[in-house]
Amino acid sequence: MAECGASGSGSSGDSLDKSITLPPDEIFRNLENAKRFAIDIGGSLTKLAYYSTVQHKVARVRSFDHSGKDTEQDHEPPYEISVQEEVTARLHFVKFENTYIEACLDFIKDHLVNTETKVIQATGGGAYKFKDLIEEKLQLKVDKEDVMTCLIKGCNFVLKNIPHEAFVYQKDSDPEFRFQTNHPNIFPYLLVNIGSGVSIVKVETEDRFEWIGGSSIGGGTFWGLGALLTKTKKFDELLHLASRGQHANVDMLVQDVYGGAHQTLGLSGNLIASSFGKSATADREFSREDMAKSLLHMISNDIGQLACLYARLHCLDRVYFGGFFIRGHPVTMRTITYSINFFSKGEVQALFLRHEGYLGAIGAFLKGAEQDNPNQYSWGENYAGSSGLMSSSPELCPTQRARSGTFDLLEMDRLERPLVNLPLLLDPSSYVPDTVDLTDDALARKYWLTCFEEALDGVVKRAVASQPGSVDAAERAEKFRQKYWNKLQTLRHQPFAYGTLTVRSLLDTREHCLNEFNFPDPYSKVSAAAWGRRGAVGGGGSLGAQPGDRLGPAAAW
Amino acid sequence: MAECGASGSGSSGDSLDKSITLPPDEIFRNLENAKRFAIDIGGSLTKLAYYSTVQHKVARVRSFDHSGKDTEQDHEPPYEISVQEEVTARLHFVKFENTYIEACLDFIKDHLVNTETKVIQATGGGAYKFKDLIEEKLQLKVDKEDVMTCLIKGCNFVLKNIPHEAFVYQKDSDPEFRFQTNHPNIFPYLLVNIGSGVSIVKVETEDRFEWIGGSSIGGGTFWGLGALLTKTKKFDELLHLASRGQHANVDMLVQDVYGGAHQTLGLSGNLIASSFGKSATADREFSREDMAKSLLHMISNDIGQLACLYARLHCLDRVYFGGFFIRGHPVTMRTITYSINFFSKGEVQALFLRHEGYLGAIGAFLKGAEQDNPNQYSWGENYAGSSGLMSSSPELCPTQRARSGTFDLLEMDRLERPLVNLPLLLDPSSYVPDTVDLTDDALARKYWLTCFEEALDGVVKRAVASQPGSVDAAERAEKFRQKYWNKLQTLRHQPFAYGTLTVRSLLDTREHCLNEFNFPDPYSKVSAAAWGRRGAVGGGGSLGAQPGDRLGPAAAW
């Protein structure tokens, strides 16, 4: 643990402590190899992006040429596996509150050793406000990038490149999350970016977009009014309060105005007639939970209606929501979706993004990396290093979310070559490589999660055994166990945390966790006889339907 | 003073006392002669309408036929004045909080003596909720009327019939209020009714209208959230706090996000990026004034934006605001107007109504009075019995607005015959009978107000002298003095309280106040030689450019 940041401010209790203790092995990972930086500073949150290299062992597979031979002969294995050291590229994204920016910049400076870069791409209003601070602390020149350009660049990138990035949320459906398959033709769409305030942008092509509206009632309003009403300054605690509250105790509903006789009018009595209408005259105390819930409803409804109106005005039928407000919170998504459906009579669709908060940072990074042609590569989300959706879920145990509430992480690995669709596919965009969707089937999900939990001991043993010469193999294997176990628990509560849950994604997650602790393939010594079975489940890559020569250990459960 | 209402609830301090003392000579006037009732009960406020008859003295003028004679002969007066007892019709509207409904119904029951009506037209959601209570207390059958129908009927009525009903508000113009002349062709328009919540209605003709949207962020939200934040449950006090606050202490402005470098981006640094954004993290207390101001801004901005979007979506360029939220409050009107101008680029016009709060009650009353053909009459606002715009103005002395904050009054007198335009006018709709607009010219306004103040003693004396046989003339004249003096003070602070201020309206107000205390024409004995001077200023009626045979005392200053 490294103590960093501001000199002790001596604050206590509920107030925000501007000094913070950062665990370097969890936040700002791989900083020592960081090659390139970008930063997106909004009104409340900072999103830092950096590109680094990771040296790790990989298992290489070489196939033999069996043409003209009988492949059924089991004394001749169909391939050979060798473990090599390899350097791969990784994109890291870290979100934290602006309150901690000085502490974080200090931390970064202290841990930067090998970087050769001289500039940092910066976007968001804070790129102006914190320019001098960044230049002084990091000794990098701040290169300011246009806010809208970065936002849209980032949004287009995730929509095109990240599998299961966008989803619709339907409270009463099973499953509640419906992830969309990536589609090369994403335009036109409306982007509603909910940061401290709200920006509404019409996007027509990669380069043509226009700011068409905005609202001051955004995430900062939920946070700020929520803090005043409930006396907590923690965003996640506010969401947690909201998830336990009853808004009808504070809001004036249609049935409150009509006195229960609403059925005669064809009106739904549960519609909110006036947000906070009951607290105007009622002579009693209101619970923090109820006020937080009412506030979340009020803001989400308002954003939903504005989004719907702008979409209709500009003849757009898809609205994506960016920013760091929603965070996969069911109440928010349900309310926004309801509002859009209600006001558009179902003609406008609300789509949420798993990485809503990083659009500007991703865009700024891409701007800075343009000479490297980042679009020529494919990127896969690293499940081991990413917080996943609902990292602030109140259902997760408090210790798990204590830090993630302040810090949120996303890591993407650059794949060795661009992913392309299998040329033999008739309709690549409709092809889904996974035949079993565990988000559809709660029983199957529980079964498979239990399988992976029960198999964990064996995998740990196998990992240690695969590196007999290593002195710290047992220690690393134990860390792997803890990390993967936590991921499995997260997935029990939030099966949608990383998109659609499949046996393949459970295997990928295990592969990423094993790689994290330098176990490229504990099963490399397993006899080739197992290969046939493994192949049935799927390849190791995390993206699409690619046939690849790179086989991870993932399929070896 | 009559003590009425609920048995003492024993509440104290800041809490609302549901019992209330009603002064019968100020609120619910003329109840003993009430002939017909209508009531509009919203989520927070009740608006009661009743029609009564008023018996009072009027001055009648009979002209002599001077044809063929030399009218310059001063020994033959051109007309004769006689005072007669007359019964005229008056419409009363009273607004009070729903909290007091039981007390008010009890009061009405106790003071109803001569009514023969058996039904009460009721609209608003509360027509359902309070149906049994009203029927039990008043022994009248509740006849429920459709909310939208009443609202639109009332809006059309005031737009067509009340002079200077609608106005635009421009903060930096002189005058700030621009009253519109009545126009027979009022359609199509958008009505945004801001009650506890907001209803948005597209109105195409007298009978064709459609509810097209709504919002839960309305007057109840300002009141309810304001009460939670500032610990006052009084709407007027909230407005008062807001008028003294600095929203930039609580809101995150664009310049707060950009750190002052906003000029480089072509953005106005004073735009609100996030309402209440500063209270999210700042570790300090916020003043009640600042929070109230920020809240008022947030809600007004939001309503303005929604109004603008609905207007654009339905190709309407005029938006009228109804409900009891705005109340002529400058901050609210400025913010709504700014928001609509900003988001529509000036293509949509925000218009406010002096009687915004009574639309539903007026409509319900008209529904009930349909067999009497109310549209065949003309109605004139009685300035003596009406609160006027900004009755809750914080600039007025607290004692003056203490009751008006809870109760608001509007009275309209039925004129003897329909007003019609003078047939000789080339373009009646552009003809303005008053040549001196005192709202345009602050110096002239002050001059005239001082004139009327200084003349008051003389008018009081003249009034007493005009009724030598009356024992209570002196007492009534003193009451008149107090009432008219207060009106003049109100007009000093709020020159727009009753529409455009002219010498004629000052005279009309004095006439109404004199009539109130049964002084139909203190000047009836004044020699006819004065007639020529009086005629130059204007007739006695409060409406339009009518030539009339009814001459009030008004012109005799």
C-alpha cells in the first residue's frame, strides 16, 4: 500500500478526505510501463486512460500437418504447445472523483518510470481548469481535445468494437438485460451523455455530429441535492439508499390527487403527478431512502423525456446513454426506459452502454494514438482488470464495493491481429457463437457457476503444478483463486456485469485471471486427447466468431 | 373576524395549522348572495368560483337632447345624474391551500343563506377525492367536469375577454412586462399548466385540444423540495428566499467546470452546467436563499425547455403558462423566457397570464353556467376585489402579503351589455384607447401615483359630503381611503399588477374601491362644467374603447 496525496487535511466523519490511500496493485496498474496518456475531466469525475505494455507468458500452439494421415491415431498428438514470453499492449481506464485529482497525479508521477511520452491528450471542461496542475505534476504537455469530438469518437469505438456493449433494459423481462450484437452500421443515433449535467448530441456519421440540447438536471444534481437531503456525500451510498426507498411516500401520485378514484379516468394511479409533492405540506419526517428514491426517479424521468423529445424532433429512433450517472443501476435504467416508452409510445428505444463513463477518455486516447492506427487492431475487454457493470451495486458486499465506488476500472487487451468474420458465414451480423446464454436461464447459470467454483481447487493445483520451477507459484495461484472466486460471486449477483454470460465468458474470465498471475496455460501438459472435447466449447478469444491459432487454457475445465 | 374550521390541532411553530381564521369581509365576499358554485381542486391548491349578486348604488346619466340649440349656454347642463339602487352580477374566485379545504367549506356553509342552487361544478383531481366531503359540508351535489375541458375553456375565456391578460416578460426591457391586446383569433397555441405537476396541452380550436405531455417537476416540486431544503413550508416564503439568493453558490456553472477559460470556447460561462452540482462535494453549508434560488432556476429552466420542445414538435409558436406556480415572480418568468428563447433560438414565444391560476375554475364555472349564455356578456375585472399579479411579492410589506400568500382573489363584474368595438374604428384590434402608458415611463408613473395619493383626502371628503343623510358615510369613506391607498402602494411596487397601468386604470381602481364602500359617484353634484375636462381623460368602463352611457366618478380627479 502506498500512502500518497495531500498532506493530512485532518477532516473526519462524513466529510470528504482529500488524501487517499491507493493500492498500486489494484488501481493504476502497469503504470511503470505506461506509454501514452489521455484524460477526460468532467464537472465531478476524472477518467484517465493510458496505454501500457504487459510482459507475460503465453501458450503457443503449433499444429502438425496431418494431411494424408489417419488423425485417429492417438500416439501422434495433433498439435504442440510451447510457452513463450510475450509483450502485449493493454489499455487501462481509471475513473475517480475530481476531489482526488491531485493525489492521483502525485501517485502517477511517483510510479511513472519508463514513459517516453511528452504529451497527454486532455478533454472535458477540466482539461482547461486543471491544465496547469497536470503539466506541473506530470511534466507532460496538455494537448486539449474537443469535448464533443472525443465523446463521439469514443462512443463510435465502443459501439463498433466492444462485444455486448449496448443493451436494452426491461424490468419485467427475463432476462432484464438484452445485449445487442455489434453492427457496423450504427448511424444515425442520439447520444445523451449524463455527466454532472446532460449533453444531447445527434450523431449522423463518424465525423458529422451536432450538440442539439442539454440540461442542468444530471448526475451532479442527483449527487448534490441528494447530499443536501440525506447528508451523505457518497454517490454510491445515495444509489444504495435509493434502491431501498419508496418514492410514493414523498411523491404525489395521480391516485393521491384523485383520491383513489383514478380508475374511472383511464389514468394509471401510480404515475407521479408531482415529484416531492407530498413534502410540501405533510407535517412529518421523510426517510433518507424515500427521498433518494424520489430524487432518482425525478431526474431519470426528466432525462428520459428530454431524450425522447429530442429524438422525435430529429427523427431518431435510438438513444444511447453515456456518462457516469447510470452505472447499470436498475432503478435509473427502468425509469429512463419507462419514460422514453411512455412519451414516444414505444417508437424510441433507450440503449445503455456498459462503458458509458469512458467515452470521452477513449475518444481522447484515440485522438492521441491516431498515428498508430488504433482502428487496425481489435481490442478485447480484460475481465480480470475491469470492474464490470454495477461495480457499485449495493447487493455486493460492502468491502468489495468500498473502493470501486470511488475507483472504477476498465482494461482492454490489444489482440494480435484484427478480428474478422469467418468468411464462410452467410450472415455474420446475426451469427451468435455461443449456443448457451446463461443470462436466459437462471437454473443453468447457477449450475455452471457452481461447477466453476467446485473446479477452482483443481485449477489452482494444476496451475502450481504447471510451473514446478517457480518459487512463488503457490502464492500467485492463491491470488488467482481469490480473484476468480470474487468474479464468480459478482456474476452470481450481477450476471450481466460483463455482457451476456456464457460458459465461454466464464472460461475467458478464468483465463484472464490466470494470465494476471502469470499462468498462461496450466493445462498445456494435458494430453492431446482432451482437445476434441475442448474444441466443442469454443475458442479462447473474447471477441466474435474468429477461428484463431491462439488457444488459451480457457476451454480446459 | 370569524373563527372557523377544524378543532385546534395543537400544532405550533413552523408546522401548518389546519385551523384558520377567515375574515369574512375580505375572503369569500358576498357569500350570502352566492347563486352558483364551481370548484377546481388540484394537488395542492383549491380554486373556488361563485357567482353572486351585488346590490349597490349606481350613478345614472341621462343626456338631454340639445339638437338645434347652442350647447355653449352654461345655464343648461348637458346631462342629468341620478343615483339608483341596482343589482349587478359578480364572479368571485378564491384560491386557498387544500390544507384549509375543510375549514373553508365549513365557513362557506355557515355563510350561505340565500342560495337556491343544488349543484356545484367540480374539476381537478380533487373533484374525485373530496367529492364526499363537499357534498356533506355544502349539501350540494358535486357535478364532475373534465379537467382538460375546463382548463381550456377557462384559458380561451381569459384570452378573449380579459384586457391585458397575457404578457411577455423581458427582464432587460423597459417595461419588463408587455401586455398583449386581446385578439379574437387565439388559436393554435400550447398551454403549459404548472400546478403541482405540469400538463402540456395543444389547443387548436375552441373544442379541439389534446394532452400531449406532462412532467412531474412542477410547483409541488418547488414547494416540496424547497420545504425539505429550507425548512419552511410556506410557498411565498420560498419565493421570497429565492429572490434574495445567489444560485451560482450552489449550481455548477460552465465556468466552474472550465475553470474560467470558457471564453476560448464560445460558451457562456454563466450557463448552469449542473443544478446543485456544487453541493455534491463542497464541504460547507449552503444558505437557504441560495438553495431556493437554485431550485427555482432548475424547475423553471426545465419547464421552459419542455415547453419549447413540445411547441417545436407540434409547430406552435406561442406558449401560454397557466397554473398557480409562476404568480408573476420575476425570477421564474425570466428563467422560463430565457430557456424558451435559448432552446428555440427565439422562434417560440413564452406568454404569461395574469390569472394563470383560475383557468380550471373559470372553465368549470362556465360549464355550469352554459344555459345562461355567459359568453353573451362582457366581464370586467374588479380591481378593488382582486389581488392582482404578484400578490405574494416579497417587496410588499409582510403584513400585506401575509394572507394573500394563502388566499388569492379575483372578482369580475358583469357589464350591463356586451362590449363591442366602436364601429368607426378602422382596425379595432390595433386600437389602444389609452394614450399614456405609465408602465413605459417611470417618472410619469411616480408623478401620477403621487397625484392620486395627494388627491385622496379630497376624494374622501367629497365622498362623505355626497351622502349627507348617511350615518356611516365617514366610516365607509375611511375604509375606502385605506383600501385605495394600499392599491396605490401595490402599484408603486408592482405597476403591472393589473395589466398596463394608465391614468384610466388608476381612475377605474378608485371607482371600484368607491363602489365597494357604496359611494357610486361622489362627484355627481359637481357642476356640468367639469364634464368637458373629464371626457378628455376617458370613460368609466374598464374595457376597451367602448362609448358608454354609464359614467362613473372615475374621471373626476
